[in-house]
Amino acid sequence: MKFSAQRESLLQPLQAVAGVVERRQTMPILANFLLVAKGNQLSVTATDLEVELVATTSLDVDSDGEITVPGRKFLDICRALPDGAKVNVSTKGDRLVVQSGRSRFTLSTLAATDFPSIDDIQPQQTLRLNQKDCKRLLEKTHFAMAHQDVRYYLNGLLLDVSDSWVRAVATDGHRLALCEMPLDGQTPTEQQVIVPRKGVLELQRLLGDDGEVEVSIGANHVRIELNNIRFTSKLVDGRFPEYSRVIPSNTQFNLIAECATLKKALQRAAILSNEKYRGIRFGLAENLLRIQAHNPEQEEAEEELEVEYDGDSLEIGFNVNYLLDALGSVEADQAEIRLTDANSSCLIQEPGMEHCKYVVMPMRL
């Protein structure tokens, strides 16, 4: 195998796939990139057996071939070369030689035949989505995913496809985030799949604001193709909770507040909240919200805000971080918080907007 390229055009695919490579690997080959040079194209593949990324770029290929090479080292070498440098890459026996100007590096390799790759995912359906909308679905919901929960099906994001919309849902059992978008001009079949946490975070990094993505959903994998990158992730094998039951439907009281003002008040109160439980108390009266926090050192914080509220007096506790995460996803100037009583979850959304919803369970304080 022998090819040459400008540093920048080689760096682009290497950086695109590097996020998948874990520093500690059970199999040495998982720390490697698979390089395949063929017909003026180079494809770079990285995998951790759960998520696979393949990036392609055009360059000058003198002789076809494939090999695996230590991913981080190869990337760091290309990064460290001067801007605009020409890079020549070739195999010499069981070594990969990288040359640029007066610099020369020899890297160890492993056989390409040993590299685990996902070829055919046998898609059950394929959707075409706007890249910006797809990114928005993930950004509005990913923060509510569980992290290393024993209920493994919560350590990911549910993609719920119906005949007219696609919905992203995440929950850790204490809060829930939901965002949906219509599927104009497409008639997919109903399907629910859970994308693992790492796949969601990696996909978020890859998605941009322009163009379309092609989403292929199989029984065990989801594949997304965008620009010159192919993302494939295993699906979590489990049953996601019946999330629609968790979303409050018959709330009694509505609180409308300036989103930025409420966030700042919560951030200030959070400073003196219990570091372990992060609890704060909402005290509601007519057009008034009182936020209180205290900790085991007997320190207290209190904030008062003017809000739109004409319901009964109510006191309810929440985890302040969960409220801040939900409010951080509200794009409007105002946020609406719907409440029932001190023992029921609240529903947070933009006033009059139903496509994004956030549910936070109450805390006993």
C-alpha cells in the first residue's frame, strides 16, 4: 500500500473517527485504525465493537492495500506536522512508514483481516432527515440519558418512529426529555430502537447544520450516512419504559417565568444546596415564586421572582440540576412549568409548543 496526501486532507478522516477509539482496550486491534487505499480513495475505520465510524477522502493512491495502524499515534503524527505539508504513507513489511519533508516515522501494524467490521446491517427501513433537525433531536434530549445504570435500557436514547413523526426520548428514572419532528413526505413503519449512550454522543459530535442524513434502521444496528462519514451503532437490546404514561396530562397550575431570570436564580440558589442531593424548594403564591436551598452546614439561600401564576399556594422540591438541564434546552424567552401538587412530576416546555417536553420528578425535602 502506498499513498500521498496533503496533511489537512489526511487529518480530516482521522479526526472524524478518533472519538470511537478507547484508550484501554480488551483487544489490541481496537486501538488501531483500519486504512484501506483503493482507486484514489482512502477509507479510515475505527470501532469499539459497539460503535463503528468509517470516513473516506480522495487522495493519490500509488498502490492499493489495507492495513491497521495505531490510531492515536498516527493521528498525533499528522497533527504535529506543519500546515500544508505533503505526507507520504507506505507499507514496508509489517511496518507503516510515514514521511513528510525530513520527518520519518515507522509504526507497527496488525493484519487488516483481523479487524472487526460491520458490513451489512439489513435495514428494515430508511429515513431521510435534515441534518440540523437530527442534531436538534439529540441536543434536546441526550442530557436525560442514564449513565451506567443497572437498567441498561436507560443508558441510551429511544428513537420512536411512527407513520408521521420521529421522536427522541431519554430518561434516567428521575427525569425525562422528549423531542419530536414531523416526517414530511415519508411514510415509515412504526419502530422503536434504543441507541447506546456512546453512539448518541459520538453522533452529536458528527452532525452539522447543513444537508441531509440517511438513517437506516435494522433489527440490531442503526446506520447514519452523512457527508463522507458512515456511522454504525449496535442497538441496546431491551424494552424502553412506556414513556407516555410519565408525561403529566392533567396538570392544574401553570407557572410562566422569564427563562434566563429563572435559570440565574436557580444557579445562585444551587450554590448553597446539598452537594449530594442538589435539592431546592419552590414556594408558589399568586404571581410570586420563592426558591429556597439549604445544606448540612445550616447555610441557606433564598430567591424571589415575579412570575405569572394564579393557582393555589404550593410548596414542592426538585433536584436543581434537573431543572437547569431542562431550562437550558428551552429556546424561547419564557418557560412554562405545569404543576399538579407537591407529590407529582412537573412538565416544562416552551409556552404553546408541544414538540419538546421535559418531565422532572419532585423530591422530598
